[in-house]
Amino acid sequence: MTSNTLRSLDEAFKKYDTLDALDAVHAGAEALDVPLLAIYGTQDRVVNTDGVRDFYAAAGSTDKRVTAVDFSVYPGTCDRK
């Protein structure tokens, strides 16, 4: 993924709503050619953890790792009960 692609993704987040922007990111996952570390919380109620794993699987990077950690959110951020 080049800096032009990153700029395009940044523009997508500004131009479209978040879900449309995430669709654009997922659609470009195969073109990703930089190291990737995907981390998600096992009890996360905000982020779709299947989406994280799907993005990781689709990413074109040869240097990638996905890690699940035992937490839902950082204290004070998006903590909805």
C-alpha cells in the first residue's frame, strides 16, 4: 500500500460515513504490502472481531500477525454496558 493509497483511505474516511470507509479499506486489503499487526479485544462490544480476522486474512502483506487480548475496551473509551 503506497502513501497515495493511504491518502485515498484518509479521504474516504472524510468523504463517506465510517461504514462505507471501512468497506473501502476492506476492499483494498489485498493491496496492503506493509507490515500489519491486528489486535482486538476478546470481549469487545464496539469492534466486530470477525471483521478484524477477515481483514487480516485478506491482507496482502507477507509480514502480518493477528493477536487477541483479553479485554473489551480501554477504560473510559466507548465503554457501554
